[in-house]
Amino acid sequence: MATTKQVSAMLKQGFLFPDPSLKVGHTHSSSSNPLSLSVFPSSSPPASPTLFEMMTDEQNREARGKEEARRRMSGRIDKILEAAPGLRRDYGGCRGWEGMVKLTVVSRDGFRVSMEVDRAVLVEKSRFFKEKFFGGGKAVSHTVEICDCDDVEVYVEVVLWMHFEEDLKARLVGEEVSKVLGLLKVSAAMMFDAGIVCCLEYLEAVPWTEEEEEKVLLQLSQLQFSELVGDVLKRVVSNEVSTSSRVDDIISRLITGVLQSKDDKARREMKNLLSKLLKENGCGSQNRLNVSKDALYHLCHRCLSSLILCLSEATNFDGSRQDQTTLMGEIAVEAENIQWIVDILIDRKMGHDFVQLWADQKDLATLHSKIPVKYRHEISKITAHLCIAIGRGRVLVPKQVRSALLCTWLDALYDDFNWMRRTPRSVDKNLVEHGLGQTILTLPLQQQQSFFLAWFDRYLDKGDDCPNIQRAFEVWWRRAFTRQCALIHERPQLQLVVSDYPS
């Protein structure tokens, strides 16, 4: 007889299914066996279901769900067949009527629908059935079974369509694109030309979501009806040959329109939109949109010329205060436009030439110093963007160019830094500080010393109004002193030994 511990273990593992009203306990018996099994009523709560019970319940739920889905589908199919003249569902086998076809459609999970269809209708409307029934007499009965169908309901509906002479496209009004794609697939498989034309005309007329567009393109790529499919694909495929000059013309037109916009909100929205689209089609895209470097730099030079003109007018201005405010606003807009184009150049790995171009703007830097800081600080953001890109390794330029950039614009960046981080569209303070520090650290050690000592004095004078690049300063210090001392002590001593060899 099993011991109490053995029985308990078997209960826990689910091999025994105890009655919740019973429990196992010890009894003192006069039998020779000191342990015996007895049962007596218990008020303990019911035991938790075993794994076997849970799996059985899950299977039962799934079976009930499938049965309910089949029942609903069967009801929908009955409604479809009721609308077709001369089309009947066969529940008990073919009755042997002359000229009728018993057509059975079977789904992948075994669900079957049998119909009695007029053979003449199938032969007239479907090239597939016309080929299959070729040569048979009209009085001959046929049995056809279509197996492994994706959607039995769609197959039945396509057979229904064959019995209508009216405009089939009207029956598709209000249907979803995915449903029509299913009807198109089955119509193509049955070579039902009227159904194919109807589905293609529908797809040509209705809008698609981006997800639906991918499905439409995939489905149409499998069809052989070139003319009809071509009409549908015209919304996504152009017959016009795409050339680099055409692309440049379109992008230049769009960017120029943004740069000349007078509405601040619309200009910012369209900048964000074009930047997003160009990034999506950037270097990581297989179908990269080739925007020529010359086209972007042509726009860049135009913006620089406009900025210099605005600054020149502002420094020699003698008009009313209102006109001066308008002119100062134009300076900020032109600077923002250059920032935007520079971001595009950097994203497309074309920004290296602009660093040289910006470093050469000594006259512009002189005019910059004569403008009130609240209008000119947008210009210093251009320098900040370049330093961030250089500090991240996204723009590669020689050390002479990096040094020239800082010599021309670093003082202006220091002067405008407080305003740059206080405005509503401010730059990220930490990014600017890190980029500036890394840019200085890429220079030769002697130039690093010059820039860091100048920053040290300015930071002591201005505090938080000046960028805090002390982490980069620490790196320079260790390079200049700690590491230099270590290199001197560890420098290997070379020994030269001269020997005479007999000639």
C-alpha cells in the first residue's frame, strides 16, 4: 500500500485527482502495517487544476471557437448563394442534373462547401473551366474540387459573380481593399476576366493606405494583364525617366520655396517635413535619392549672400526703429536657413566643404560683431552645428580647416552662447560643449593649449554665460603634462654598435 508521502506527491504532480471533500491522514490501526490510508470528510478549498486539465480546457475553447467561426461563415455563404440565380448549395451530393457541375471548395483546415453550378455559366465566364470542360457534351455532369483554399467565402463569391450580367464594380462599393485583393487573386486563378477587370477598376479608383499599397503592388506583380495593371500602377510608377537633373530641379524648387517663405510656422513645418523625407531616403536606403552636391551648395551660397547683404544693411541702417526690427528679423531667418541646409549637407555626408567655406567668412564675422546679440546669435548656431558634427566624426576636414574655423568664429560663439541656450529654439548646451571640446582636442597640442588657456580666462570672467568645456580641458592637461612626463621617462635608449668587417 502507498505511504501518505507517496500519495501526497502523486496528488501534487497531477497523477491522482482527489475529491475536494476527502483528505489523506494517519490512522492508528491494530494492523501490522504502522501506516495505513484512510479518508474522511474535509472542508479544505478545491485543488488547483492540473496542467492536463488546463490544456484540455484550452483545446476545448479553441474547438468551440473554430466551430463558431465555421457556423458564421456557413451562414454568410448561404446568404451569398441565395442571391445567385440558378446557384444552389449541395448538402447531400450531386443530384445528377444534366449540365450541372458539383463544385466543392475546401479550406486548409478541412471546411467544405459544395455547390451545384450551371456548366454553361462556368464555360462562358471562366477560361479555366472552358479549358477543363473542352470536348464534353452539354448533358454530361462533372464534379470539381478545389482544395487548400485561403478563403472559401471569396471563392464562393467569385462563382456568384459569374451569374450576374450587371456592372460588377457596383457590388464592390464600400468594400475594403484587402477584400478586393482576395477577389482579384481568385478571379485571376479562375481566369475570370470580367472579375479581374472589375477588381482592377476598383483599385484604380479608391485611395490606399501605405500598408495597403504594399499589398496591392505585391498582388499586381503576379498578374499578366499588363495594360490593365499599368493603369492601376500609374499612381506609384512614373513612365517618365528619372534623371539626376530632374531630381535636382524638383528638390531645388522645394528648398527654394521654403527659404523664401514669409510665414514662420509654415516654413518651420516644411523644413521638418523635407528633412524627414531626405533622411528616410538617405545613405542607409537601398533606393537612395541622389541629390547633387552642387545643387545644395548653390542654395547655400545664395543664403550666405543674402545674410551678408542683410548684415551690411543693418550696420549702416539709419531708418525707423520698426524697419530696423524687421531687418534684424530677416537676419535671424537667413541664419536659420543656412543651419537647415548645413544639417542636410551633414546628413548626406557632404558637409566638409562648408566647414572651409564658413571658416573663410572673416568679413561676415566682422559684421556679426556689430549686430545686437539677440539678433545675431542664430549665426553662431551655425558654428555650433559644425563643432558638434566634427566632434562626432560626421564631418572630416584637415586640421588647418578646423583651426581656421575656430580662429574665425570661436569668439563669436563665446559671446552669443548665453542667448543661444535661452531662446525657445535653443541648441542643446551639452552637445555644444562636448562638440566644441572635441573639436579643440583634434588640433595639434600647441594649438590646444592656446584655445584652452583663452577659454580658461573667459570662463573665469563669464561663468555659465560661457561654454563649460572643462572635461576637454582635463584631457588636454593630461596630454600636455602627465603623459608627456611619462613618455620622457619611458623613451627607449637606442644603442649603436659599429663593427669592422674584413673586406
